[in-house]
Amino acid sequence: MDNRVPQETIQVDSERYGALLQVVEAIASHADLQGLVQALARLLPLLVPVNFVGLSLHDAQRDMMRLHVLRANVPADIIGGQEFHPADTPAGLVWQTQQPVILSDLAEEHRWPKLIALMREDGVQSCCLVPLTSAVRRLGALAFSSLEKDAYKVSDRELMQQVGRQVAVAVENVLNREAAAAARRDVEWQRDRFSLLLRMTNTMASKLDLREVFSAVSVCLREMVPQEYASLILCDGKSGRVRLHALDFPENQGALTEGAVSDVAGSLAGLALERRRPEVANSRLDLKAFSHAVPQLLVMKGFHSMCALPLLSHDRVIGCLNLASRQEQAFGEQDVAFLSQVAGQIALAVDNALAYQEITALKDRLAEEKSYLEEEIRLEHKFGDIIGDSRALKQVLGQVEIVAPTQATVLIQGETGTGKELIARAIHRLSGRNQRTFVKLNCAAIPTGLLESELFGHERGAFTGAIAQKVGRFELAHGGTIFLDEVGEIPLELQSKLLRVLQEQEFERLGSTRTVHVDIRLIAATNRDLAKLVEDHEFRSDLYYRLNVFPITLPPLRERREDIPVLVRYFTQHYAARMKKNIETIPGPTLEALSRYHWPGNIRELENLVERAVILTQGTHLQAPLSELKIEARQPPAPKATLHDAERDQILRVLRDTHWVIGGPEGAAARLGLKRTTLTSKIKKLGISRPRE
């Protein structure tokens, strides 16, 4: 009997084991599951008759068999990714029993009907499954499928099991590497989120305004969680409603308004507030299930996911953080866990911000009470119209108290809008003339031709239009005080008559020869440098010295900034009462901004701005137009010379050159190319008078 193995068998076995070696080398070179399955689909047909390679791995957490299928060499509809319970697939039987299974004719197989039907639709007639088992665990099963019946013999089983053992080692290595990579990613993810949470906490710790807290949160969250919408709502007292305090929604066109109060019934936020836990809607269908306007708006804008996180502080719900994304399933379990930590930090920051607001409100209330007490003190000292407690103002008021009881002439100097009239009134009230009239006149507001009549009066027929006798301001002030504001604007021809009144207490009305005697006290005020006007021969030196008996210089508002908050409160109360508005508080940032501004128009500018703010205010908090205060402090531009000034200077220069000779061939009229009568008329009109020698 010849026991020799046929040469053809030896050659076939050699080829198959050579192919097995290639399979072993190929599967050892792959680090990912996809590449491994691709290599198996390409090389296994060299070993066994196979049209499909199926790799089924068991998911221990879900107790499911996941099928990884690749087309080998025929068209098919079966794709990888299907999942079956172990009892519903032959791979599950092989995994459980750890024994290979050969199905020679699928037409006769009645087990696993769903999977068998799918295989038969792709023309599979037979298959062989071997277990995938590593040294430490059972992984699943490796399936070889053929379009022929009885394609796999018992003699092929050993070879297939060897292939299965090699594949198991390779799969184990791949899964371990993937698990290690996933662990590294998880560690990096946790590290990044911890770093983000720490950075966000540090940022929020320095914010005491709710909008700033929200802005810091919104910027940080975009780095780790996909979201294009964010809002912060806070519970509004005991009403059961919420107020929208901050919003990050670039596409908002008025549907959502910051500060608006609304109900949350029928919204995801309402559900989160009620259950005191995060709530997620991870699909468009889930969002549409809520009847509230906000989820419906988000659906209309193309959003698919939303997450609502209640803000809990000291075991009470203070609000809710809402996020939304246009992605499906945007908020996974890990995301929600991270966002819950964020919500905890936001709750602390919001609680601190609310406490700060309450403290600020209490400080404002105390400041108002202090202002009231200061008002009472001022009234006791007869300075009721003068607001402030700065050192500069106290020095001025001290000077007022010193000079008021005397009869001395007072010159009040200071920039426009510093309150010169108030100081003049205070001097009058504190003087012995306080029972008599306080008469005021703004010399700059009266035309030059009428100023003399206003000051001294006129007789009937004194000039064209004088149809009746008029009593001047000096007569009205007899026995009392006359206040001449902008005294530097009095023309030179009137200054001599004013000097006579101050020295002799007498004058004549226009068109009259009768001397009128008066008993007056003069208080003058100007925002111009009278000493400089004297040097320029625009103001009489003797009148200047007579006015400058007791000068008082009022500081500009920028030099008494500590008085600005008191002034703001005073003007706010004054105009709020006039307009019948209930303005209870002035925000701290508003007072700070007003205190920093340089106020070129001084108190008058401040008063006008506060009046405008009261008009604009709709609620109980003053709403000042602070955007108007961003102008940099700058020196006022030098006044440009007018045609009037240029003409006056030219005539004065020629008159001085001709020694005030008007007529004649060498006179001023000839030099200027004017008639003598024309020049005389201009001299009178321009208020030009020859200085005393």
C-alpha cells in the first residue's frame, strides 16, 4: 500500500499555509479595526472559498453583537454596522459556546430568521463561523460566507480556526490601542474642560455686572460645546415668572428682548426649573414638542438641540442657563455633566452680582439720605440754592459769609455756568439789604444802544421809540442789591457813567437833567479777564479797581468733582418732581461717568444733561445719555475776530495815529477814505471813546 501524499495535495497545502502566513503578517501590521477588516477581505479568499468576510464583536455594556461586514468579491447590499442580540445571530452562538459552526445550506436553516434572510438576499448559500477569543476575553466571531452550498468542509475548520486565533490577537491589540487612545482623549478632554472651567471661574470672579458675567461664560462655552444661542434668565421674585437678563443670539430681531418678563410654562427652561435638574432636547422633534415661544422660534431659525441648566444657589433656584445648537444630538451626557459644573459656577457669580447690586442700591439710598441731611444743613446756613460740600466751594462760601454783612462791592469771577448768580443771591440774603430788592441784569444780553436805558432809565421822547418814561435798574435796586452779570461787556462810553454811580451813588436818566440819588450795593460778575481788558484799553482801569474791591473766584466744576454726585441727585429730584416722575435711584456707573467728565459748561451743562436724562428715563432708575460725555477735554479754541471787531480795531488804530483828529486832509476820515460824518457815526456805533490823557 502506497502511503505517499499526492504531489498536488502538498502543493495546495503549501500554497494555503503560505497564504496563511501572508494573512498573519497583514493583520499584524494594522493598528485600526477598519484596516484590519479590509486586509481580511482581500487575503482570506486565498485560503478558503469566501465571498464575504464578517467580523462580529460583542459589546459587553449593551450585550449586543455588532457586525463589521466588507464585500469581498461580489456585489451585495449588506453593509457593516448592524447590531443583533446574541440570540438572534449565529455569531452570538459561536461567541457563547466558543465552538465553530458550519451552515452548509442556508435554505434549510430556520434559526436566526432575520439575519439569514438578509444573507440569502445577497445570494449567500453557506457559511462557517469560528470564535474570536484572546488570552483574556471572548471577543466575538469570524464568519466566512460563500455563494455555493457546502462550500466549507470539516477539513477547512482547523485552518479557519487558526485564522480566527490570529485575527483575535490582532483585534485584541486594535481594541486595546483604541481604548488607550480613547482614554488619552478622555483625559485630554477632561483636562481641557477643567482648564476652561478654571479660566471661566477666574474671569467671572472679577465681574460684578450680570451682562459681563454672561459674556465671559458665552465666549468660553463656544470653545468646548457646539452652541449658537445662549440666554440667561433669572427668577423674578415670587411671581413665578422669569426675566431675560442676557442674550447671545445674533439673529434676534426683536422676538427676544433683554429685560422682558415672561412665563416659562411650556418651555424646556420651565421644565428644568421645576425639576431642578438639567433638561435636554436633542432633536428638532423634541424641540417642537414645547409650546413656548422661545423653542418655537429656535425651531423656525433652524436649531435642532437645546439644553436648559437650572442655577442653584444655597438650595434655591435663582435662574436658568439656556443653550441651543443647530446640530442634532449636540448635548451628550459628558457635555451635560460639564455644563452642570459651569451652571454651578454661574450660579455663584450671579448670586454675587445680585448681592453687589443690592449693596449698591443700599449705598445709593444712604447717599440720598446723606444728601437730604446736607440739604437741611445748607438751609440752616442760608445757602439753600448752593449745592456741594467740596473744599473749594467751602472756601467760596466762607468768603461770602465774610463780605456779605459789609457794603463792599463784590466782583465774582469764573467760567460760564459756575453759578455766579447764586453766589450773588447768597451775598444779598446774608446782607442787611435782604429785605429789599435784588435786581439782576445780564449786560451781554442787552443791545449796546439799549443798555444805558436799561441801567439808568429814560424820559419820554429821549430817543426814537421812547414813548413813555422808563425807570432803570439802578432805581429799582434802591435800598437793595444790583447784580450786573457779564460786566466786561459794558461799552467804554457807559463805563464812566457806571463809575459815577459807584462813587457818587447818583446818575441822570437819558433825556433828563435831573440827578437821581440811589442807595445800592453792586455785585458784578464776569467770565472774562478784566485785567487783560484793561491792558488792551477795552475796560477802564478806574472802574476795574472800583469793582475789584472784594474779588471772589468760583472754581470750575472739574475742580470740585466731589460735588458732582450731590448736584446730580439734586437736579434729578428737582426735574423728576417737576415732570411728575418717580426716579428712585441713580446707578453707580452713571455717577462715576458724570464725575469723570470735564464739564466745559460747568454746572449749567450738568443741569441741562440731567434734565434731558430725566426726560428720557422711563423707569425708576435714571437713564443718562452717557454717550454724549465721550468728548475729550480740550482747550476752547481762540475766538475768531468778527467783522465788527476788525472794523473797530482799524478805526482805533488810525485815530491813535492821527491823535484823534477826525476832519481835515490829514485826519482819520481822510485816511480811512470816509466822510467825516460817516466816521463819526461809526465811532458812536462801535462804542469808541477817546481815553483820558
